[in-house]
Amino acid sequence: MEQVKYGEDYKRDFHPEEYLQMYYGTLKGAPSEGDMLQTSMTFWHEAFAQGHVRGRRLLDIGTGPTIHSVISASNYCDNIYLSDFTPQNRETLLKWLDGSLEHSFKTFLQFVVDEEGKGELPNDREAVMKDKVVGIFPLDLLQTDPLMPALFPPFDIITSSLCLEAAAQDLASYEIIAGRIGRLLKDGGHVVLFGVLGESFYRVGSHSFYCLKISAEQVQDIWKRSGFTIVEWKQKATSVEFDTSLSDFEGVFLMVARKSC
Ligand SMILES: C[S@@+](CC[C@H](N)C(=O)[O-])C[C@H]1O[C@@H](n2cnc3c(N)ncnc32)[C@H](O)[C@@H]1O
């Protein structure tokens, strides 16, 4: 049986085109994922639309090859720093930035501008987002200083989608990562996190990738112990249609947490 991939395996076995095609083709996502993608976009929109989470500089952790997680956020910050562990994901983001990526995020952009209801066009929103992107940076959450060799002053907002569960091998490591993320953030700054609950793996092409099986209570306890106040928590159970050969998640959540001063 094929070994589940983790850590350095990403550099060889994670193929951005396959990932985008399997999970981010259109807003309906993979049929096996049910309405997870729609839920994710709604959660991201609602988290920012309230207007409490805003700031000058935003870091997105483990952006992967997709920008869907920062579309809503992009209206509430001036500068966006994208990051990922896997070089081919960073190359994919660079292609998006220079306009040479074949994959289109139009249905995601359209969803956000429709939700915002200000008549903005998806192409215009994408151009505004690109203008705000400062760079695409290597990041390894398993290192004490995840963004090294780059050094930045603390950020106002940190967002992340489906990354911490992929990077942390166990709960102790997840807690260390939460502490590291806390140190990258200003006092009073916000973390906005989208994640999966109870998932042990996800498939990309012919490979299975490791995921830390974690519960809502465990996520909340860890962030509270790491010096955060949870200001918003939403979760949704997996819908019935989902195909357990692609992943075994039991639900998804979005958390907004403020770093204590
Ligand atoms: C499931 S993908 C999520 C990508 C994207 N944010 C999304 O929402 O679809 C998991 C991501 O975690 C990243 N990753 C894996 N190990 C990591 C590590 N040690 N530090 C930071 N990111 C890591 C991978 O490169 C990949 O982009």
C-alpha cells in the first residue's frame, strides 16, 4: 500500500494542477466534497463583511496554488503576503500574478463580488488583489521562524486555509505552530482560520496526503492556551454526498481569534 505523504514529500508529490482541477475547478468543487467549497467561501465572506477584522498588512499561511481564501479579505487590508512550503505552489501563484496561469478563479471572484453586492466586476477585483500582493514567500511551519530567511514586522491579520492540519503531525506540534503564528501577529491582531475536522487524509491525483485528525474542542483549546480569544466560530458537518475515497473529513470550521494584548 502507498505511504501517506507528508512534509518533504510535498516537494515531489503535490501537483498543483491536479489539486486545482480536483478541488477548485468551479465553486461546486469536487462532487465528492459536497458543498464544502461553497461553505468555505460563505464563511470567508461573513468573517470579513462584519468589518471587525481589518488592518494594513495580511499574511496568508500555506496559500497553496489557490487564492480563494484571500478574496474576501482583500477588501480589508492594504498589503497581502502570500506564502507556501511547496515551491511548485509558489510558482503557480506567481503565474497567477503575472497572468499566465491557465486555471481561472473567476467563479470564486464572482461569488465574492455578488455577496458584497457593490456591482464590482470579478476581473476588477482580481486586479485590485494583485496590486495588493507584496510577494509570495517560502514558509515552513515546522521551523521556529516559519518565514526565515525573510524577516517582517508583525502582521495585522493572518489567514490560513486547510494548512495547519497538513503541516502538524500531532496535537503537540499543532500547538507549537499556533504559538509560532501568534508571534508573527501584532497584539490585538486577528487570525482567521478555515480548517477540517476529523480528517486523516486527502487525495491529490494518485497520492494520499496526511492530515491531523482534530476536533473542534481541540482546535479551540489550543488557540485559547496560545493567548487568543475566539471571537467567532462556525462549523458545518460534511454533507451526505461526499466520497470517502478522496478524504474523510467530518466537518469544516472557520475561526476568528484575536491575539491578547
Ligand atoms: C490542503 S493544502 C491547502 C492549500 C490552500 N490553502 C487551500 O485552502 O486549498 C495544504 C498546504 O499546506 C502546505 N504545507 C505542507 N507542509 C507545510 C509546512 N511544513 N509548512 C507550511 N505549509 C505546509 C502545502 O504546501 C499545501 O499548500
